[in-house]
Amino acid sequence: MTTFYYFRDDYSEGCHPNILQALQETNLEQQIGYSNDRYSAEAKTLINEQLIGQHADIHFVSGGTQANLIVISAVLKPYEAVISAHTGHINLHEAGAIEATGHRVEAIDTSDGKLDVASITPLLNQVNNVNSVQPKMVYISNTTEMGTIYNKAELTALSDFCRANGLYLFLDGARLPSALTAIGNDLTLNDIAELTDIFYIGGTKNGGLLGEAIVIIHPELKKGFKFSIKQKGALLAKGRILGLQFRELFRANLIFELAAYANDRALEMVPAIENQGYSFMIPPCSNQLFPILPNPIIDELAKNYLFHTWQKIDGQHAAIRLVTSWATPATACDRFIADLKRLTVKYKNEATFH
């Protein structure tokens, strides 16, 4: 009997064994609450060591949606808006969390989930028009929800534009470790700090049980930020749980090792998928794949694998999303490819398969 396997996301497993071991070893130690513990301090030091000369303020919260709504609501005035790609997490996947804080999301259609200067510029026509919401922040994700990444030239152009026009640049880094270890990446964590005003590093999707590390670079945004965390119910009394996880993830750059592993598992499937005659909606570069498959094959694969059917391509085909994680075994990928090959032969040879 075939075992059902999840390719739906990169947070279905628990956490890396190092984290479990550290939690067990420190379980009975007494620590000061609300992220004033020793482990949180050690984690912040490890992260800041990679941000040369930035002197960032770092805060730990439990999840990505929480990080996004706290950052955006803390930074923007009530009449200010945030610009996002239409596919951005704050626009499609957070149940109106940003709007619930009183801020409009100005969504822009893009083909690859990325924003650029040309797409943002028209929205600046609203600036100083008292009848219009005022754009003040640009929100991007790296990797994006489409699995694409920003290169240094693209991020530099966005950064320069935002600074010239008085816009804050906020990077959602739920999958930032994956982006920084992806094919074609030429950015470092320090580059991210130099080119953005505020960003976060995801732990939930990168080997942690839960948690995101918000990194504040812009001096004005540091003021009173912890009060916003508390007001939104995100300042954990047992903040040690978050700090300890990031200490382990940043020891010896474990977080990037895990992300590279997840990317490798996905990218190893690409040639085999292409060899069956299939293409991808988005060129693969990280741990998210978007192969375009015939609908009958998608239906058959769904009996043994959990994944998103992402987008209808035509009447006979759709793009699915496959996501690998730090814990995805190579055997699961091999089995998926073997099933795809078997179903492809059946699809091509049997008219009754249609």
C-alpha cells in the first residue's frame, strides 16, 4: 500500500532534532520572560553577526501573518497604504489581516510574483491627493509565492526607488533562507539588510517548530516597536521558546543548510519531470515547483500525494505546486517521479485514461 505524502507545504513536519534537543536540555532552566531571556539574546547576536555594521533591532514572533500585520500596522499611519504584488501573501492568504488593521493593500498584477519600479510608479500619482490613500510601504517576498527570487540588481533598483520617493521597503522572508540558497541567487543576508528598511527571517518554514525573526534596520521604525508586538498579542511570556529555536537555527548556519537541502530535493525532480515532456509555469530555482500536467494525471497523483492545484492553464492542463522541506526524504521525490512516469505512459497509451 502506497504511503500518502505531503508536497503541499514546507511546514508539515515538526522541527529539526537540534531544536528538540535544545528545548529538552533547557526545559527546567528559569529564564526571564517576554524575550528578555539568554537564548533570545544569543540568537539576536548570531543574526546581527551576519549584518555587518547594521545594528539591527530583532524581535521574535510566532508566525508570518502575525509578523506582517504587526510590521505594517506599526509602521503606517491610518491613511497610508502598502503596495504588494497581487499574489503577495498579505493580499491573498491572510484573511484581510492587513485591512483589519485599517490599511489598504494596493495590489499589482505581475506574471512572476515580483514587483519592479515600473509597476509601482503609477501608484505614486496618488501621493498628496487628499482624496486618496497614501502609498507609504512596498511589500515584497523572497522567495515569492510563485517560487521566484529577487537578484541584487532588482532589489537595489527597488531600494533606490523607495528611498528616493519616501517609501519603506519591507521584505517578507518566510522563505528567505530558501531564496538565499536558490539557483541564481546573488544576495546575502547582509545585502537584504542594506537594501530594505525592515524584513523578517522565517523559522516556521525553515526547520523550526514556529517563529519568525523581525529585523528592523531603519532607525525610525525601531522606536516603540515592542509595544506594537504586545498590543497585537504577540509578545510571548515564554519568548525563550522562539529565541532558543533561532539560536539553534543560526548556529553554524544550520538554517541555510536546511534550506539548501529543501531546494536540492525539489530541483532534483526537475530533469525527470522535463524528460516526460512537461514544462513549468515558473522556471524552477527553489523548493517550490509548478509543473504543468494533464488533468487526469493530476487527479491520479492526488490519490497518493497532497499538493495544491495552483492554476488552470487550459481545458486539459493545470499547474500544480510541489513544495519540499528540510525533512523531505529523497525516497518520496523518487516515488513521485516513478508514479508520474507510470501515469504518463498510461495517459499516452490508453484513450480510456482521458
